[in-house]
Amino acid sequence: MEKPNRDRIFADLSSLVSFNSPHSVPELAEQHDAACAWVCEALEGQGFEVTRHATVDNADAIIARRHIADNAPTVLLYSHYDVVPANNPEEWTSDPFTLTERDGRWYGRGAADCKGNIAMHLEALRLAEPKANITVVVEGSEELGGNGGLERLIEASPELFAADAILIADTGNVAAGTPTLTTQLRGGAQVRVDVQTLEGDAHSGNFGGAAPDAAAALIHIARSLFDDHGRTTIDGVNCLGTWEGDAYDRETFRKDAGVLEGVQLYGTVDDEPADMVWARPAVTMIGFTSRPVDEALNAVNSHASAQFNLRVPAGMSAAETAAKLEEHINANTPWGAQVDIEVTQINEPFATDITGPAITLFGECLRESYGADSLAVVGSGGSIPLTITLQDNVPGAEIVLFGVEEPQCGIHGVDESVDPTEIERIALAEAEFLTRFGA
């Protein structure tokens, strides 16, 4: 088999990264559509019959097919062409929409998540001599859609996604050079909490000390969600599960997460990072509002709001856990404060069996491509709601989770990057799988 061509991969990824293509940003709608059109043209150039399908969230999903034989199995390849916004491009070392090489890595928004995986799929398709029918699905609203456009399309027309093996390239390796399969994804929900204590802000000199502060009430609620060791606690929910797969070394975790020197990890000496991020529910306050510091007044806050992100591991119900979280917040609201809770975007956790023939073969191809004796088997704290929808609507298909990402990529952040060797190795593994599956 031909080796991956780095120049060709760079050219593909450079074109993809040049599109500033987040979904749900009206002023960037043309860029989003241009990214979709580029992917369609690239797949057509490789002999695929390509169609665009409108979704309920106004982000076309691409479905491309290459038919080998009626009696051949079908492999579905997945990725997405939308990205999270670059926010402040001036904070980047180089232009986020110009793929730039520095110190052996390629930098740009979407270089890893998830345009790097599209480039990987394209290179794998060039290298492979497939014995299976191939369907390629590339969506445009994975990051910011919010309405589950592709999921609704799958539910309405599951026949479009029929497959024997589904390769979802949207996770990655535990470290560059370590071939990895992801077996579980956490589900979760978004939980907004609004607290009101006064009709309006009250002068802190006249009323502070007796008038209940809404910000303090909300801080009290947030504090109730953690024990003295920082572990998430939700009344009526088991928050002490343990991870049975490969470990997540503490020092590696500290480095990957960017934990500052001297700052302790959550948990006791008996709580492993893998337990905390892959086997237990977790609550993170991702937004808090009372009054900005630079607008501070000598006043007791009448209102405060917070957005909590709930993550729920496989084996637990995200809907039930979210309901328990709502009960916990109500039970731990102090001073009779008025609290309003809104739970949205509930998605259930995902787990897959890695002993099936397709996943086993893909694992072998990964090991061979990396020249490795073993394969890391891990969970992921992230969520991909699509996986549950496919599991429900394409029964019998083996679902494989992998990708070009690794902890140093800094996905969703400033100076997102990818190691081009990861794209090459995973493209070669996928090409080998497509060549051997169904042979």
C-alpha cells in the first residue's frame, strides 16, 4: 500500500482550515457553506456520489457513497466540518485560519477537531483498496448546533446510514504515538440556575449584613455540589464509581489539563483521575453572573445566575441524574431564596463493546500502523450524542471511536494544533481496515 503523502494532507487541511466555519453564527454563514461545498467537491473527486441533506438546524449534512458490490458489507466514516469560534484571533500566535507549521506541529482552528479528521479520511480513501461499500457522513453542526440536526435526520431516515461498521473520527489518542480506542463517552446536560432574593439591589451600607445576597446564595448552592476533597456530590446519586480500563497517570493528567504547580487534583489519594473523568458524574460551573468586578457597586445583589455543565458516565442515566441534580439544588438553596432551574440538552452516555470483529480488526490495523505491541483502551469525559442515535437506529453496527486528536492539540482553545504524524498513521490504519474488512 502507498504511504500517506504529507504534502497532500497539508494541502487538504490548509484548505479546510481556511474556512471560518462555526455553525449558528449568521455573519459566517457563507464560510460555513463554503466548507461544506469544499468537502463535497473533495469526495466527488474520489469517485463518490455526494448529496447534501438539509437538517432542522440549517446545517447541511453531507452523505457520500461509493458502491462496491450488493453483497459486500458497508463501512460508514464520520466527521464534521464545523468548528468552535476562534474568539480572539489576536491571541493566537499565527492566523487561526492559515494552517501554519511550527516545531513539527500544524496550527489552525479545526486542525485537530475536526478538520484534521476529514483530511485523514480523505487520505485513507486515496490509499485504500476497499472490499466494502463506503458511506461518508460529514455534518455541519456538531459543535454549536444545539438542535441535533444530524440526529433528527438519522431518526427520520435511518436507511441512509445503514452500515456494518461505523468509524467515528472525533476522539483521539491518550498521547501522540500511542494508538487508542475510546470505549465510553459521558452523557450529560446543561443546567441554568437563576437565584433571586430581593426586589432590586439594596445599598450594602444600609442593608448589608441582614439582606440576603443572591450571589452568596448561588455560591452556597455551588459549594454543596462538592465534598471537602472537591469530588462531585449529588444527593441520591452514586458519585464514587471506578474505572476498569487503562489508568490515567496523575502526572500525565496534570500536564494534559495544565494544572498549575502546587495546585492539588480533586479527590483523595484513592481517587484516580480515570475514576473522576470517565466513571463518575461531574458538575462544572461554566458560567457565573452577578455584577462584573469592574462595575462593582456598594450594593447587595438581588439576582445571580450560573450555568452548570453536568457529565454522566456510561451505566447511568443522564436524564435521571439531571433530575436528581435539580432536586439537590432545590434542597440546598439557602434562606428561602427563589430559584429557577432550566435543564436542557440532555444526552445519554455511550458505551461500545470492543470485542466485535470490526473493532478488533481496526485495533489490529492501528497497532500495525504505529508499530505498537499494545492498544490503549480508554474512556472520554466528552460527549458525542450522535453515537447513541446511531446505536439506536442502526442496530447491529459496530461503532469505533478514534481520531487524530491527543492532549497537546488544545482543541477549542487558542493555538489549536495537530501532529501530522498522527494524521498519517491513523489514515494508514483506516486504509488498511477498508482494504481488509469484507475481503
